[in-house]
Amino acid sequence: MQTRYDCAQSFTSSVDKSSFVVPRTHQRRALQSRLTRCCNNFKGDAPLLTALKARAEAQQAPFYVPGHKRGSRVLDGARQVIGETAFQHDLTELPGLDYLASPTSVIQQAQQLAATSFGADKTWFLVNGSSTGIHAAVMATCGPGDCLVLARNCHQSAFAAAVFADCDTWYVQPHYDEQLGVAHGIHPSSVQQALDAACSAGKRVTAVLVVSPTYFGVCSDISGLAEVCHISNVPLIVDEAHGSHFAFDSAFPQSGLSCGADCVIQSSHKTLSALTQAAMLHIQGDCIDTGRVSRALQLLQSSSPSYLLMASLDGARAHAQQQGIWEEPLRAGQFSTAKLQELDGLQVVSSAYVGTRGIAAVDPLRITVGVQSVGLTGSQVSTILEGEYGVVTELATQQVSNRL
């Protein structure tokens, strides 16, 4: 491996050279010792997070990217907004920090810990959101001449994935709720019908892709869907972007992996504490070639992944596992849902929906309220909540106000 020295960016007249301290021999040895312990003998909860902290705390002359040189070359306003610590920890593929495209130490350890926590055989960290994971999953299972069966309420990345894979598509319709104006779950019989119809049309189906939970917090019968898919020797891919937390408390719906899905993609930044854009892809079983997934991700992901994003994934997983961490959110969700149900004219999506509309479970942390009966649109209610009460909803439609 060649070492690149970016002298032009490291030392200029505008930089305070006193801020760069070349470590003495004993300091370098101490740093190497800390990194070695992190890489080889780590016994804590977040190996990548710990290794990044050790690197950031070392006093070094940074002859490497990024160009802000650990925060010494940034606009004061940017430093105030982003924070000095964030710049100091915004590092690159340095010794001891591993390499995302082919991890062998702390990233590998962090991904293995995540796989164990979520019930996967293998986990990949994603730095471009769940969209990249969906692209990779479809590219790993489908190619020219193949057919992807996918739900009509999938995220736009699913349709883009079919374009990238150059495969055909066959759509399966979720249950449509006319009162709320949203799509809910997909019944296993609907997927079976889609598989049969595609086969009759001469299509070679190589994957099924559904979204569960939906943006509105409802889950399909993933166990039933997995059974239908596996009878036909077709892998089931689940876009679980809004369900990263399911694995951590029995009060939540069962996770896609625990229900038998072959591949699950999660937006860890949506319901866990990872930074925006940080996500994970999980595989279990041998229905999907993990080598193809890795190669697809090497094509799709940046060769300069953000260590802030990756470390936040490591930390978010460790945080989600802490004892009692979900008790307060669950109490708040249950209390809010109960109070909203007491108000006349509101339609609250709750556990009462289970068994109807293709719904197998409802996320207790997701609050979706139909407001059409009160004479206001969801957008109007959202504006009132924010303007008068400081409550900011995540999504508002003509009929629904949605928040987490």
C-alpha cells in the first residue's frame, strides 16, 4: 500500500502549525498499543467507536485527507454548527481503523456484533442509507432475464434497484385503506398469486421484496410471506427501514429476521441513535450469495466512507441493547395512543387493526392519526401542532398526520 502525503493542504501560511504536534517515539508506541488492543483484544461494546476515539485523541501531523485537517481549517460558523469533536473524529482509512469494503479488524468486529444482536449470519454497515442496501440486495439476487416480485408500496429505491439489476418486475398489491388513504400490509396469499402468475407468464422469479413495517407503522405477516417464498425457492427481502428497534424488546413486533426473511435492510438512523444516512443490511441462511452482496456494495458505496457514520452505527447498536432503554419510549407511545383514542373524530392506527387490512402487527412507537373527520387536512393539523405547540410531525397527508 502506498502512503499519500497531502502537503499542500497540511501546511500553509493560514494554518497554525503549533496545532500539529509530531508524536515522539514513545507516544507513537503508546498509540499503536491502544489501537492494537482495540483491534485484537477488544472486550467492550463498541469496537469501532473505541478505535476511532483512540485515533482522534492522538496528537499527530495529519498528512492525510480530509482537507479540514481535524478541524483546523474550517469556517468558524461550520465549527460552531458541526462541533470541534466531530471534525476531530472525521478520519479516513488509517492504520487501526480498518477498511469498510474489505474489513478485517474493528469494522469486521462491529459488524459481527451487529449481526449477533439482530439475529443475522452476516451484517454490512451502509453509509448511503437503506437505499444502497436495497440496491445491493436486488443486484445480488436478480439480473437480466430474472424477475423481481415487489410490493407496489415499496420505496423508490426498490424500483431503482430493478433498473440497476436490469431485471423484470412483477407487482403485488398491498391492502389499501380508503379512509386513511394509505397502503397497509401484504397478505401471503397475494404473494403466492403473484408468484404463480409470474411463473405462468414465463418469468423466472429470483426474489420477492416487501416493505414492513410501512411508513405508517404496520407490519405484514413476514413469517407467512417467508414460507410462501421458500416453498418456491425464492429469497424474501424485507425493507425494514423503520423497524431497526424491533429486535430489542418483546413489546415490539417480531423482526423480519426472526420471522424468516433472508435479507433485511434497516435505516438505523430512523429509529435507533445512528447519524442520518447510516444503515445496515442483514443476511441469514444461504438463499442469497453474500459474496454477490459484498461485490454489489463495493460498486455502490463510497470508497471514502464516513467514520462518523460507521462509528454511529456501532454506538447505536450498543445503545439499543442497554437495559431498560426502551421503557420510556414505550410508555410514551402507549400513553399518547390511548389519549388520542379518547378524542372524538380521530382514527388512530393501533393494535386493534391487527388481523385486518393485511396487518400482522403495529409498531407501538409509531403514531398515525386520521384527521379527515374533524374537518381539517393532515397538513393543516401538522401546521397547527408546530406553530402553536412546538410539536413537529414527520409526515402529513391530506388525511393523515404521522409522527414517531
